[in-house]
Amino acid sequence: MKKITVNTSRVYEVFIGGRLLSHAGELLAAAVPVQKALVVSDDIVYPLYGKKLESSLSAAGFSCRNFVFPNGEAHKRLSVIEEILEYLAKEHFCRSDVVVALGGGVCGDMAGFAAAIFCRGIRYIQVPTTLLAAVDSSVGGKTAVDLSCGKNLCGAFHQPALVLCDTDTLSTLAPQNTADGLAEMLKYGVICDADLFEKVKNYKNEDMEALIARCVEIKRDVVAEDEFDRGTRQLLNLGHTVGHAIEAASGFKITHGQGVAAGMAIVARGAEALGLCTPGTAKQIEDALDACGLPQNCDFDADTLATLTLSDKKADGDFIHLIIPRRIGKCEIVRTKQDDVRRLIARGL
Ligand SMILES: NC(=O)c1ccc[n+]([C@@H]2O[C@H](COP(=O)([O-])OP(=O)(O)OC[C@H]3O[C@@H](n4cnc5c(N)ncnc54)[C@H](O)[C@@H]3O)[C@@H](O)[C@H]2O)c1
Ligand SMILES: [Zn+2]
């Protein structure tokens, strides 16, 4: 088991290892008052792991309730948040109680957002069950839901009180969901760790627990430096500006990880064509994505994607903060005019 401490406005531990669900009760009791706990989960994850988690929490003295919603990005909406809030109120939750997010990034983002606004903020913990949530969304305190105009447009910064990543839960993931997580892991490699990039590419022969921990360490360092996303944290958006546009253009049929994968490849090819990055970088990224079963392009045109990037949160008037890979292991934030974004995407496609 690995333990990583995150130093933000709230200091918390991330535990990564096998059989952690069975120890969730004692670990949670050490982090928050033992009172009521609402397990928020989706209709695929709860039947798999809900009871195991709840029995561990109950054994440690927590009084458990659960709220289960239909799985998928389409349900990351304010309407579901309202239902969670009403349920918390009906069950007389108060500020000393806790919300437990059991699931992937959708569940974590929603449970976290509900916790951020219920009674002006109650504690929550993350129990990520997808690789993507383990390496990315469960750490760092970004919580949100989607609006019709774009992804994650309504949200709050709210750090969890604890993150418990039971790596055993990853064994039931569909191959495509595993690939989604690998996309974010490759992203960390491209941003700042060429060695990690190589290891993720060969993930089948690597120790997954160690790779997850390395990704969490990178995220921890970035978040500790820029918790509220005013500067260096934007580096983590490599592939995301274009990726979010791809997700939106597909009506969210293309998953977040696949969008990010294609977005990284498009930006790398575009940057290379415009002489902004070391020749050969785009090919290295394409090969790694291929090895991880991830897409390297999409069927949408540059105008569609460029228009959609304007509703991304990274937009700043007519400028967009694009993350440009210079080489594997080194990226920079470049304030780019909307027209130039379109040109770069066109070359990258
Ligand atoms: N807050 C952040 O910092 C942050 C960072 C990255 C991504 N995100 C968000 O995360 C979301 C994507 O997360 P995701 O890819 O985990 O999606 P997800 O939560 O929708 O999970 C993907 C699918 O896997 C299923 N699933 C989850 N765990 C499982 C398990 N152990 N076994 C079998 N099936 C399982 C889910 O039911 C779902 O159908 C997006 O909404 C994205 O915006 C947030
Ligand atoms: Zn992401």
C-alpha cells in the first residue's frame, strides 16, 4: 500500500493499494467524525462494491445511507445534484457528516459538488473505482457538473478529506475504461515525466500500483503549487481543450479519456507542423496511444472543434490557454488567439 499526502487548503492522505475497501471504515474514522455517511454511487459500481464499503463503514460506527444514480456522463447534471441535496436534507445530514463518492470521475465530480454546496460545504471522501478517477479526478478538489453549453461549467473547488483507491476494484473495468485512464497517465508523462510515459506505454508489464502512485504524486505537486488553477495547474489540461470539444461534438458518445487522447495527438501534430515542438514528438505520442488502445484522431472538422473550444473554461476572451508539448516530458502554457487555435487544430487533424 502507498500513502501520499496532499498539501492544499485542506491536507489529506491518498491511500493506494489492494483490499482497501475492507479497511475503509477505520481509515475514514481516523479522518472525520464518526457520524452519518452518504455513499453516492452509480448503478454499475454500487452493486459491485457498495455493500462491501458500507459494511466496513458500519463496522467502524458510521450510520450509512446510499444514493445511487444511473451511470454515465449524461447524468452529470444539476438535476441529479438537486436530488442528492434533497436526500441529504431529508435524512437530516449536517456539517459534521460525510459524503462518500464511490465510483469513477462522474460520481466523484457530482458527490464532491453536492458536498461543496450542501450547508455551504460538508466533508466528502473519494473512493475512485476507475483508473481515470484513481490517477486524476479523485485528487485535487475540482468538482463539477456539465451544462448544455459545455463540460464542467458549473462547479466548485472542494478538497476531499481522504482518498481511498482500492486497486482491486480496477479488475472489473471494461477495457475501454482502462484505456481512458491510460490516456490521463500518458498525459502526465508528456507534461513532465518521460520515464513514466515509457512505462505507461508498456503498462502490461509494469506494476500498476506504482504507476498510479507516480501519477498521483505529479498531480499532488501541481495542485499544491496552484490549487485554484490560476497558472501551472493548467498544464494538466494538455489535450483537454481540444478533447472537451471532441466530447461535446460527439454529444458525449466519445468518452473523456478518448477525447483527451485524440486531443493530445491533434495538438502535438499541429504544434509540430507549426514548428513549436521537437520533430518526432507527435509520432511518439501516437505510438503510445496506439499501444494503449486509444484513438489518435477524430472525424470532426477544425471549424466545429475551434468553435467549441471557445466555451471551454480555459478561454479568456478571444484567447485560449493551449498546452503545447515541446517534447515528451516538457509542456508549456501558450496564450493563443482563437484564429491560431483553429489553424493549429486544422494542421493537427
Ligand atoms: N475533477 C477532476 O479533476 C476531473 C479530472 C478528470 C476527469 N474528470 C471527469 O471524470 C469523468 C470521467 O471519469 P470516468 O472515466 O471515471 O467515467 P465514469 O465515472 O462515467 O466511469 C466510466 C464507466 O465505468 C463504470 N465503472 C466505474 N468503476 C467501475 C468498476 N470498478 N468496474 C466496472 N465498471 C466501473 C461506470 O459505471 C461508468 O459506466 C468526466 O466527467 C470528467 O470530466 C474530472
Ligand atoms: Zn481529464
